[in-house]
Amino acid sequence: MSSPIKVTMPLPPSVNRLWNTTRSGGMYRNPKYQAWREQAAWVLASQIKGKRVTKFYSLTLRATAPD
């Protein structure tokens, strides 16, 4: 069995604040949400660099409240 891959991600903004609406009723991503997505992608890429999952895997997700 291979060693586990542990990844620590930044906390996302509140779900209620992910989208904004335009005056005409259209929707777009909140800039804070977009910034978090970009930051999370870079954090993830830096933490898993050189690691690969080549077979079936088990995922355990642990979420904790911020300090």
C-alpha cells in the first residue's frame, strides 16, 4: 500500500457569496470566489507535485472550522 497524499486547502468564501447578479439578472462569479479558486488551484498543484494516483483510491475528507 502506498503512502497517503495529504493536501491542506485554504477555506473558501461562504456559499452564499459565490455568485453575484447583474442588473439584468445575469450571474457571474464573485471576484473573491474567483480569487479563491485560483489560489486553491496553485496550492493544490504545489502540494501534489510529483505525486500520482495510478489505481483505485479511497478519499477521506476532513473539514475543520477556522481558528
